[in-house]
Amino acid sequence: MCTGSRFGAAEGEPSLDQLIEINAEALIGAETSVKTDLGVVFDFKERKGLFNKVFQIRGSPKAFLSKLEDAKATLPGQKLLDKAEDVFSVVCIDSGTALSNFELEGDWRIKFKAKIPSLVPAASLSFQMNLDGKSFLQTNFFHDLIVSDGGKKKQKLTPHKELQGDPLQWFDKTSEKGVDIEIEMKGKKLSIFMSPPKENSKDQRREGRKGRWKGKEKEKEKEKEGDGPGRLEVISQEEIEKPAAGRIALSFQKLSFLLGDFKIEGKLSRSWAEEGILKLRKEGKLKLKREEKPAPAAVAAGDSKGKKGEKTGGKTSLEEPDPEAEDDL
């Protein structure tokens, strides 16, 4: 998280939200609509290819494929797209890491479907939010939570015993379009929701003739509270004071999967935005008005510079998934 910045807007200049929108390609990596309160929405299903513009990618060139034609050109992509092409946002192959160019603060929400047709014991998948150096919020396979404040880590596991073991045993690998996942920060409370795992024959033998998954009653309770049908709160933590802002990171190893209906919404960190504008101003690259878009023919023949986006902002490093954190929350 950028701190201590001085915006230094001159009289008559556009407002901060307008400046971010005008300079979005330099700051974020792609054109982005920004609300007056710095609210943004990144819809990776509707804007194919957007993920690889607003995230810095590490790994093989095929680690993250957010264009449909690129995903179809790979064998893993073809298999993952089967019956899920209509929700396709990003196909992730083998291993890789991605770090957002932007920072969010306050309330935010990350929603997607995770289609993971096969798992091996060595597979890993982690999301980090509010990532700022050694401070971050992290979940591994959506059933645990790590809060790191300057490197001091605390961890908790889901209270649902059926989801505490290896994801190989409980994650629904048969879902054609993917398991619904939602990671939400609201009023300093971080919650992770998931569509409940399907019952399997092994569970039914263990639980008896009814084959009843123990989480069903809690799921019904959540439905009564307005969380909606089939939406289980896997884990949550209240009163999270720090980290309050930062980037989003995704890391995976020995795993191929599809993210569908992928959307991130929240508010950009004001200090990050002001620092970015100040940096562009000092470099003489700050734009104060929108450029006139050339005619379609001119675009086709013109320079494509800037289409890939630039890696800007702080020097936050992506932490590796942390399976062993200190203490308990």
C-alpha cells in the first residue's frame, strides 16, 4: 500500500477519479471506468483478455489465458472449456502467479466459479488480498484464512470438519461450470462462501442411509439469513484492522483449472491512486484529458503501444502460499 503521497492537483484539473480514468492504461493496465468514490468493477468474463492486462503475470506464457482463442489452442484449455465456455474468464495451466496492478481498500468482493476437474496431493491454490509487502490476507483452497500483519501470521481453519481435510477429498470435481466461490470484505469482516460440496458414496457410507452432509443444517440457517440457496459460509473473521488495503494475488502449482464468471469489485486505494498520479506528473506523462480515438481503419494500422498495459506502482512482492502460519486467530 502506498502511503504518505501528496496529490498536488492543480486548479482546474480533473478530479482524482477522472484523472485515474484518463490515465487508466498507465496506472492499471487497461481502460477502466472509475466512480467518484473510486469504485471499480473488473468483469473478466465480459472483457476477454482483461486479466492479463491488469495483472502482472509470472510463469509460463500459458499459465494464465484470458482470451478464448488462446485457451482453445491448448489441450488443457479445451478440456476445461467443455460445457463451460459460456462462463469462461481465465484458464490457468500447471503453475503461475498473478499480481494486480491496482490496490483496493475498504469493502470489496471477488466472485467466480472454479472448475477443477482433477487434483493431486501436491496441488496448491491460494488467493491473497490486501497484499502489502509482508502484510496480507490469504486463503488456500478457500477453506482456511491467514492474516499476516507485517509478517506476524495467524491462521484459522474452517469450522466445518468435512472441509478441513485435503481438498482432494471434498472439493467438487464434477461441476461442469465450476464451484461458486465468493471472497468478501465487508465492514472489516472477511467471509468466504462456497456452494456446498456434493455428497459422495464414501460420505454416505460413513453417515448412514441418509448420506446427509453435516453442513446442510448450517447451510439452511444461512439461507434464512439471506445468503441465498446453496451458499455456505466456509470461514470468516471479524474485526480485521490490518492490512486495510493492498493488491490481489493468485498463485497455483501442479494444477489446471478454469475461472468462470470472474468479477472483482471494490474501491481503489486512494493513497495508491494519488501516488500513481503524482508519479506520472513527475515523469511528465500525466494526461489531463481523454485522447480522441482514431477511426477504426487508423486503429488497425496504427501503433499498438499501450495495449498490453504497464507494470506500475509499488514493489510489492508476491508471497508464496503459506501452509504453516504462526498462532491461531
